[in-house]
Amino acid sequence: MGRIRIVALVFIVVLLGWFAPLYAQQSNDVIIQPHAFVGDTFTYQGLLMQGTTYPSGTFDFQFSLYDDPTAGTLLGQLQQDDVPVEAGQFTVALTFPEGSVTGHQRWLAIAVKTLNGSAYVPLNPRSAVSAAPIALSLPGLWTRQNDTSPNLIGGYSSNTVPANGVGMTIGGGGAFGNLQQIYDHYGVIGGGANNRVGSDDGTVTNDGYATISGGFGNTTTQEYTVIGGGQANTITGAFSTISGGTTNTIAHIYATIGGGMNNRVSAQFGTIGGGGSSASATGNRVYDTYSTISGGYNNVAGVDDTGNQPFATVGGGSSNNANALGSMVGGGRSNSISAIADYSVISGGYNNVATGLYATVSGGGSASSGQGNRAYDNYSTVAGGYNNVAGIDDSIGQPFTTVAGGGSNTASGYASAIGGGRLNQASGQYAFIGGGESNTATGDHTTIGAGRQNTANGNFSSILGGSGNSTSADYSVAAGENAVAAHRGSFVWASTQAAPDATITSTAPGQFIVRAPGGAWFGSSTQVDMPNGAILATDSGAFLSKGGTWSNSSDKHRKTQFAAIDPHALLTKLAAIPMQSWSYINEDPQIRHLGPTAQDFYAAFGLGTDDRHIATVDADGVALTAIQGLYQLNREQAAVITDLETRLAALETATPSPARSVWLLAGGWGSLLLIVGWLVGRRMRRGGTV
């Protein structure tokens, strides 16, 4: 047969898959060598010439695959017999052993013999296995061969990776003027346009393993970073992540931004969940290590200086600043924790401020600047309300102060507290105001329960409530209206005054003063019985009148166990009790009293609760009974005298002789003297006196 040669390799059509090189000249003089795994089987179509003619008939072919154009290693060999050729054209399906095609360049040696030929005639030179037809079957996808990990480039034809890059992937996207570019090993761009991965410093090994999933205009220049998508996001810190959003920036390692707009993290391990603002200056900013902003806008965690205040947190809201170590602003608006207020918390509210260590503002505040709640000193707390102040904004410090709520209250004394109300001031150490309006506690350990315009100046003094009360001495107590406890240990209770400016004031230490025009009542009963005209009453029924008289209860309905008394016997016992004048031990010796002792009284009559007291009702009872005894005795004596007078008159009316009259008169007077002597003797025997 004549000289037979292959004049053209028309194309290779992928059947079951093949990994073959594709060569294409790209812009900027960058040679792209994309690769695509498509298996070990392909269809080969060629044109056979014999001399100057194109033969037709049946031919036997031998195909040998080498890794070199002239020598090299035989990777596989196939024979195809009885291959039909029509006008020189033929098509065969070639399947080489597994592993013979690895993605590197291959060359195909072809030999042919006629049906009656005895040997194969080699055709020279070997044919490079071209992948141009593969590009037609996988539009927009190229591969670049290397000995480690091929690069895969998809999308716009001018998307670029370095010629010496390894394991780089551009999944797609890109456009004229908005190319996708990878600069370092194992970088990935999933899609989008105008995205940049790696540092364009001429070295492909510095900042590898970075990923941009998609979006537009995103850039990451550090290793092991991820941008999920969005627009114009930038990472310049390694191991950091921006999930999405727009114009977000990370400038430190291990940082995270979930999304949002114009957010910036400038510290390692910093986190912004989202939020932000369309204005670049009002996005959220994290300046210090381990600090977090969950969302909102114009919030700041940390301080933009050379120091470090880690672990600061802002939960959300707007224009909040958590500038101290371990500080937290939960939300709200324009709340601020200063750089020296470590571990302080503002839960929310508006225009609240914390400047003390471990200080707390739970909420509240005001839309007016300077009218929010302020916790100035260490361990100070404002729970809510507006314009409340705990501590003093100075260099001295008054820690442990508390304002629970209300408005315009100030607790400025060490460990002082205000429960609520308005315009109250507690400046004494450990001072407390429960509430009310315009109350002032300046003394140490003072208390004002509530009310209005009360003033507690004495140490350890208390005002229970009311209006216009004051305690100007230590350990004093005042309550009601315009009560003034001006002496140490005094207690002044005043009800409504007759005139607005009238006061009731203590006059000496230790006084207990009560002004109660309607009367004071004491007892354990729940039924109050206030007799007319009483100034002091008890549940026993006894009372002191406004006129100064004491009345014991003697209502028979309050009594039981009645028993008759012998007035003569009681009179005899009373006559036997020693009566003396004396002074009380605790009184001035010049003050004298008269009467029995309780022991003698109890021994004689057994009345009262014990032998140390004499109840006025018992003394009165003994006196009244004794009077009855004396009355009975007087009646007896009067009867005897009447009888004697009658008998005397009878004697006087008789007409005896003069001598007899003398004797009769002498006898009458003698009898009268005997009777009187008898009565006196009887009285003496009973213990009485004449």
C-alpha cells in the first residue's frame, strides 16, 4: 500500500470522561491552563491519506499512549480492527487502562495496516492529545495543569490566577472590567464579580486558603479567611469571616462580621453580628479584643486607642458605647460606659452613663442629653427612671450607691440608697430614702420612709413619713406634719397642723411627743373606742381626758366574779397599814409622795396583779369601801347618841326635889360618859383611831 499518514486530528469528543489540558492565550499575557476531569475514554476522529488520495475501505489501527512526544513511557496500547474508512475519514472510541490519564500532557502514536497487510505501519510524528473539543463541551470552564493540585477557572474569560498557583478555584462570574482574581494558593471564588482573594504581592504562598463565595467587589488579603457574599466587604486579618452585607471591614485576626453595612472590627476575636448604617461613620465598630456588637447601628465596643479593653459587649440599639474591660450595653440609644468603668452594665434606655467599676444602669433615661441616669461610682446602681444619679462625678468616689427609680434623685453618700420618688437626695453615709418628693437625708445611717420635704440631718435618725418633718439630732424620730425632733433620742409625732407653717418641737433629749388632736388610742383589740373628750384612750376603756383627768373603766359589762365585802373588816385592815411619805428613787429627792407600799397593800387586800404595783382602781375601791365602813360606824354612833339624848330629855322634864335632881343629873352624865367610853374602847379594839 502507499504511504499512509494522518493529516489532521479533527476533534476529541468526551464520552465517559477525560482529564486533558486546554491551552488558550489570555489577556495580560497570562497563560491559563485549566483542567477538567472527564475520565479515560474518548472518541478519536481523524483523516487518513494514502499518497495524495483519501482511501476508503477497512483498516486495522493500533493506538499507543505515551507521556513524551518521541520517547517516554508507554502508558497503554489499543488495537482497533476492521475500522471503516470513508474518503479518509474514520472514527474510533478509545479506552485506555485506568490511571493512564492523570491530567498531564499525553501523546498518541498511531499505526495502521490494510486488511491484507502483514504489519502495522507507524505514522509519525506522535499526535498531542488536544483538548480544544473539550472546551466546546464545557463552555466557560478552564483548567491549568500543575504537579500538585490543578487550578480550575470558570466564568468570564479574563478571570485570572497566577501561572504558578496551586489548588485555586474560580467557580464562575466576572465581567469586563470586573474580573475575578486569586493571588495565593488554594484560594476560592465561588461567583459574583470583581472579587479578590489573596495578597497581590508577587508571592503565592503567603495568604492561601482564603474564600469568597460570591457577591461583588469583595476583597480578602489574608490566609484562612472567608467572605460569604455581599458587596465591597474587606478582610485584612487572617482567620476572619464576613458572612455578607456591604462595605464591612475586618482589620484583625480571628474576627467575625455576620452582615450589615459599614461595620468594622479592628481587634482580634472581635464580633459584629450585623446592623450598621448607610453612613460609613455610623456603622458598628469593635476596637478591642473579644468584644462583641450583636446589631444596631453606630455602636462601639472598646476604645480606638493603643490600649486594650477586652470583653466589651453591645447587644444592639444605636450610638451605644461599651468602652471598658468586660463592660456591656444591652441596647437602647446613646448609652455610654466609660473606659475606666470595667465590668459595668447598661441594660438599655436612653442617654444613660456608667463611669464606675461594676456599675449598673438597668434602663430608663431621657431623650434630653444630660438627663439620663448616671452611675458614677464603683458598685453603684440605677435601676430605672430618669435623671437619677448614683455616686458623685468626682475623684473621691462614693461606692455602693443605689437609686431604684423615679426622677431626678441623687444618692451621693457612701452606700446610700433611694427607692424612688422625685427630687430626693441622700448624701449621708448609709442614708436611705424610700420615696416621696424633695426629701433630704444628710446624716449618716438616716432613714426617710417617704413623704415630702422631709429632712433627716441627725445621725441614726429617722423620719417615718409625712411632710415638713425634720430630725436635727442623733437617734431622733419624727413623723406626721412639721414635726421637729431637735434633741438626741427624741420622738415627735405630729398630726395635721392648724396652720401650714406651725411646728411641734421637742424641748429636751429623750422626749416622746405626740400631737393627736383627735386623741391617741392604745390596745391590742381591733375595735377602737375613743370616748368623747379623750386625749389618750386604751382598749380597756380607761382614758385621759383633754382636761387632764384619768378615768378607769368600771363598766359592769367588763366585770365578773362579784363578791361582797365587809366594810368594817376592810376599815380595820386599812387602819393597820403603815402610811408614810416617801420619794421615788429615780425622781428628785425634793419630790415627795404619801401612801402605803405596794407590798403592804397587797398583803392586806390581795388586790392587783402583783405586790409591786397599786392600781388606782384598787386604791379607789379600798377608799370607797372604807368610807362605807366609817359611814356605818357613824350611823351606829349617831343612834346611840340619839337614844341618850332622848333619855336625858326625859329626865330633864321630871320634877324631882333639888337634892334628887342633883343626883339624877350626876347619874345621867355618868351614864353618857360610860357609853362614850364603851364606843371608844370598841373602836380601839378594832384598830381604829378616835
